[in-house]
Amino acid sequence: MAEKELMTDMQKMAGMSTEEYESLNFYKYLCRKIGSEEVVKIRRLTTTMIDMGQTDIFKNITSGSKGEGLYFKSSDFDLMGIDPFFKVYQSEKEAVFDGPFIPLIMNTEETLPCFTQLHLPNYFHFLLPSFKNKWQRTHLGYMFSSENYKLVHLSIYHPKIATMFIIIHGPCVSDTNDAVDIAFCLKCDRWIFQAQPWVSRSRSTWPSPEIIFKIISCGVLFVPIGCKGSVNENLEWRISFSIAEKFLIYSFSHTQLLCYALLKILLKEIVEKHKDLKGLLCSYFLKTLMFWISEETDQNLWKPDNIITCFLSCLQRLLYCVKYSILPHYFIPDNNFFCTRFNVMNKEKLITILKNSNEQGINCFKSSETLQDYPRLSFQIPESFGVIRIIPETFSYFPSIKNMRLLYHFLHSSRTGLSRGLFALHLSNACKFALDASKHCYSSENKHQYLKYKYDLGHLLIGVNSDAVSGWLTLASFFYVHKNYVASLSVVNYTLQKYTDEKFYTVLTTTEDTLNRFQKQELNLMKKEKLYTIYKTLTIFPLQFYYKSSIIPEELRVDVDVDITNNHAKYHPIGFAYFLSFLCYYHRQDITSCRHFLQLLKSTITYPSLQANFDAFTCSPLFCGIAHQLLGETNFARQIFQMCAMFDPDNSTSAASRLQGLI
């Protein structure tokens, strides 16, 4: 009773109605669970940095939930790779035939809205044999087969990688764990005529003229999938507006974005609990729905203290669309997604679930995994904790010199402290790999050796700011490779002092419930610090060494050099630190210290987790085997390598090859 009276007093003081007060509390809760405006901004900026810094042949664009700044447990990593060998045109008059790419012409005579065939004009006989099997001759000429295009891209993978990406999922090639979706696509640099009415149609205030101009200047994409059931399905390509949709999502207010996130949670965690409804709706339909609602709605309504009303309006609109089987494509409305989507049974069941959810309001999320704790949580947002979990997996990408120059340029031209902090983090991370990305090599001349050493050392000293531990251990490994064992041991000892209980390892799997009291206390003390300071002080990333790395200890080189397709090794910092100390003392012939660090190394082994999930992160057993082998204790080494190989059927480590060498 006292709590209700207190809430009423607070409402009166704030001049809010009960609905506004509840909406504001719910908004704060969603910021905590899904991401605050700042957190979403940082996620987006991070993926944008990675997208623009690539030097691969295929220009990859991050898409899907993670590209939008929404991280859910069920989210995979969606990439769109733009194929540079082809360029799409609307007509032969526009086509350029003397460029470095193959021109393709759209043909929509026999396709439904949002689909096209791609035809090759007077060019087929000049193609290389490897390209000719992608075409199919029809009465309209040579058509580019979307089905063959996907199969060819799957086949060009090395066999070992192909075993990971063997699932064709719609227009994408997916891995067996459904963690990564890669869609290879083609691009037209101009805004196509089918979508021209979208530019000038009547709307409220969203999207703004500036956003519309950006969208039409980026053109469109074509993904390799045809209209299901079409007689020419294998020859058709779907017109994709992914780049445009990313601009539109980024222009949402945070309230709009959270309503979109709520619809996705409703779909994944409530509707799709019913197996017979799984796949009936998809996130793209919800995104389309949000675009239509946003275009028709006054932007001033999307406010934090109105979020519950906004969400229920979106839910009611979805219910209407399902009931009347109508959801037009946002850019080409002639394509109705729901025209033949439902049968009588699944439609009625879906309507019942949506009606029940609408009647329950936000209480419908009590049965969801993500939001089930809403009623019993306080509404204060621990900003420091929200920020600590935002950097995506791709933060540990392998940069090139070009990436570093871009990062350096944007670091010094950034207008905000937030972007400067992010660019500084990425630059620090890139510097850890600058040694192997550069074209400078050690030569026999003393002067060149000295300059190269200084170049490498300078970059690694910047790299120590990438996180609390792994940058320092990379520096220690550098000293070890250069046989400066005293310096290496000094850096390792310093690093081990930094490996304390308040640090965050494997940040992405950290949740508020798993925080220990030291982490909570430290986060509270640092809540006013900048992102850059928090990350380099509190986070710990795994150690990474790439193919032909010049700073990996020689004793571990086989782990990354044995197969270029398995071009990197990841190690847990604490295990690597103990092993590197062992190696330093081994070369200094201090066997007593060797034994000490071997015992410390063994103390880090947890056999239950090893049995459940043996991978490159579980490095301590392998290190122990190598240590026993160096000490001449072959039987112990053989037993450990046998155990490692048994729990490593995919040969993600060198255990099997090392075992073979002992026989």
C-alpha cells in the first residue's frame, strides 16, 4: 500500500497520468533489457566501422537485427556481400559494356512485383567457361540463374569451410549452427522505376526528404532467390531494399525502435512457441509493418511516456493485416506479402494469439524469455553495465593497413567523444595485428631489423589499450619471439596482476544476473567514465594469432599454419600467460620455475567443460601436453594429446597432429 501511495505522489509531482507513468517505467526497463539510445548508437557505429573498413573483394554490409543495433539471443549475424564482377542496369541504354564488370539487364516481363530476371545482352560468347554455367538460355535470351549462382558460390569455398556453410537458406548460405547468414547479391546503382512512386507518394513527416535523397542515391540490390512457385523460380532474383531499410531503421526514434523490438520478441518468444506457426511470419514483415505505421503517424506520438499505446497500436495493425490478409511491400505495394500466406487453420490460431496478446497488453510478455521479469525489476538503468556489453563479435576482426589508415583518419575527424572513443578502441585493436598486416619484413641488415623492431613495438604499445589483458600478452609474446625472455616475463607478471575478479571475460555472454559483487562495484565506480576508459580497463578478450603470424611462439605455430582455412587460433589469456612463462623459464633453463608454471597451467583445466565443449578456447590441456613434451616426458604428453584429440573431433586444435608426431 505504501509503494502505491509513493508511486501516486511521484506521478503527481511529475504531472503524469497513470498511463504515462507506466509507459515511462516500461521504456526505462526496455532500455535496460534491449539497449538504451546510447547503446544502440554505439552498436551501429561499431558495425558501420567494420563495414567501411573492409578490403575484401566482396564488399560486405552488416544487415539483420545486429546491423540495426538490436542484439537478441536468437539473432544470427547477417552479411550481404556485393559481388563486384556484375552490375545491374534497368535497360540496355544505361548499360556500360567496357567496364571491369559484366553488365546485366533487368527483365520484368514475366515476373511478379519485386522480382526480376537478369539478362545478358550480346556478351555470352566472351565469358570465361567458369561463368557460363551460371546462365540458362530462354526465349528471351541468356538469363542469369539465381540457383546456379548460389551453388557456384558454395562450391568455391575450400572443402573444410564448405562443411560449415552447407545450408542454403532462402537467398543465403548459412552455417550449420544458424549463427551466420551470408547473402551474395548484385547491385544496381540507380533507383529502379518499379519503386519510383515511393519517392513522391503522400506521407506525413517520415521519412524526411534528406533520408529519401540518401536512399535513392544508393540504388538497390538483387538477391538470388525467385518467387516461390513461379515456373521460372530458379531464374528469378528478388529486388532487395536492404540499404534503404537500414537508413529508415536508423531514422527511427528510440521509441519506434523499441516498439519494433517488442514485435520481434512477440513473434519469436510467444507466437513461435506454437510449432505449427513457426515461419508463418518473419521479422521482415514486422519491419514492413513498422515502416507503414511510421509513414502514416505523427512523429510526435513516438515518445517514451506513450510507448505502451504505440506498441498496442502496432499490434492492432498487425492483427488487422493478418485478419484481412493484406501487408503491401513498403517500396513496391503491388506485392502483397499476405495474399496467399495463410490457410484457415493457422490464420485463426494466429489471430487468437494476437487478440489475446492485445487484451493482455504488456503483460503478454510475462511468458517471454527476454521480458518476463518486468513486473519485479526496478527501473533504474545501470548505464555502465549497458555499455559494457555492446561491442559485437566482429570487434576482433583482422585489420589491414588500409583499415588502420581509415581508423586513424576517422579518429581525428570525429565530432563526438563517443565516436572518438570507438575509433580509438578499434585502432588499438588493429595495432595488435599491424605486424602481420604490414608489408615490412625482417631482413638480414641490422638497420632494417632495428627499424622493423621499432615499428612493431610502437604498434603493440598502442595495442595494449584494446582491453585490459590481451594487448599486454600480445606484447609479451612479441618479446618472447625476439628471445627477450626477461622483458616477456616482466610483461606477463604485470598482466597477471591485472587479471582480477572485476574484469569481464567473454563479454557477450555476460548478463546482469551473472555479475559478481566485484564487477558490480567496479561498474558503479566507473559509471561516469567514458566508453574507451571502461573498455580498456575492464574487458578481457581472447588472445588471437593469425596465419603466418610473426609473434606467435614457435611451439604453437602449427596451430595456425597447418591449414590456411583454419587461419587463426584463439587462446584464453590466463592459460596463455602461464604457458608463456613456462616457455621463458624453459629457455632460461630454470626447470624449477617451469614446474611451477606447469602446475598453475594444470590448475586452470576444468574437465567437465572440456568434455562438454572442447575448442580453441580450451587451450590449457594442449599447453600442458606441449610442456611435458619439451621436458622430455613423452608418456605424459601422449596421454594429454590423446585426451585432447578425443574431445576435438573437428581437429580445431593441433592435438591429433601432435599425437601423430609422438608415435
